Amino acid sequence: MSKSSFFSKLPLGLQHFLSFFVSWKFRIHLGLALLLVISSYFLINGYLDWMTRHNESTSVPDLKGLSIKEMTTKLADKNLRHHIVDSIFNREGERGVVLDQDPKPEDLVKYHRTIYVTVSRKMREMVQMPNLIDKSSRHAASVCEIRGLKIKKITTQPSDYCTGCVIRQLYKGEEIAARTPVPYGANITLVVGQAQGNQKVPVPDLKGLTIGEAKQRLNERSLNLGAEVYKDCLTEADSVAARIYKQSPGFNKFGVIGMGSAIDIWLRIPADPAFFDSIPPSR
């Protein structure tokens, strides 16, 4: 049976419906629709590429250690933004600088990407002043170290009720009560009671100690650090790592010194770890 005879036997309404799909009018409409779909695809894809800057990226600069102003300028030069996600206390480093960042340095990102940073707080961390009254100078030194406070100086004052213990605690020359907020790392002066007459304490052996270790040992004996003389120390790191090779007054097992007195020290970085073993006791 031919297609025309089959088509002629169909109901008239169905014949009109099917004849539309084989007409030139339908074919033109179908072609226009396909053209519209294809054109829309390329237009939308091109628009998205333009919006997201497809295949256009830049490397993330290293922001650590920069101030907020320096960081903002450096990111603006690369068409990048920033957002501060946290600010924390940085006890050892500089305040108000970038500590961490995400994405990391040298990562490739799209232009206008937001870089998330953590910065150190500009305000110093505050701690509560401990109650050091009636504590031994050794105990007071340990408490201050735990709280992050530094003993700047130890002085003595005659006392009948408390010998060798703290009778006053000072900050910036003024007495300070326990629980008063002070900056972390603040310098505290202790006044230690002393019996009538110049009370003596043994001269400690500081040979081989760092400056920090020497301060701790002196504080425990109600003594102060005097002059510091550094040899061959070119940087701050050298000074921190340097070790004591001479002290005045010198150490001997029978030597004593007045409470509150100062001991001068000489420091250097030894090339040989056995250097200090060969040094005779200071006189």
C-alpha cells in the first residue's frame, strides 16, 4: 500500500494534523527554534565566561607579617579582596599584622576572589595581677612567669614580720592590688622583706645560662640582673641564644651577696658546646 493511499484513509482531522509536520512552514519554524537554542547556548556560555573570567587567574601574594594597610594595597594591585575572619593575641610577635591566610601564597585564584586572613590584635592581652604578698621571692618569680609577667627589679626593705618574702608589689612605681588587669609581659617590681642588718644570700652560678634562665635564677634568690655585655652577638636572636661565660661578683661555693644586689654578666654564642666547661669560675 502506498503512503498516499494510507494517508487518504486516515480521518480528515488527523490528516490535517499530520500534514503540518511535513509542511515547509513547520520546517522553517523548527529551524528557527534550533537556531535560537544554539544561539542562546553560546550567548549564555560567553556571558558566564565573562562574569567568571574563565581562564583568567592570578597568584595569591604572601600577606604574612603585613599590616592591614599594606595587605589592602597589595591585594588591590592584584584585583583581590580580603575579609578578616579572626583577630587573636600574638604574644611574641608584632601587633596588628597578618598571621595566616586562605588561600595560601602562590595559589592561583580568579580575579576579585576574597582572601580570608587572621590578624594579631592591636590591643595588648590583659592578665590579672597575682597576689604575691607574703610569698617567697622564689615562689613569686614562678607565679609571675606562669602569668606572663616579668620581674623588672627586686628591692629590699627592713621587715620584722616577713624576711625573704614579698611585702609590696609595684607596677610603674605604684603599688598594685591583686586581680588588677595589667598587660601581658608587664614589668613588676617586688619589695622583699629583709631582717635588720644586710641579709646575705649565696651567689648563684650563672655560667652557661641564657639571659632568660639567669633572670629566673636571680629572681628566685631576691637578686637583680646588672649590666649585660654581649660579645659577637649581631642579631636579637643571637642575644637570646647567647650564654653567660663570666659574671661579677663571681661564683664560689662560699660566696654570699646582699639581698637585692645586682650581678653583672658577659654573654657570647660558643662555637664549641664544651666551651663553658673550660672556663674557670668567675671571681
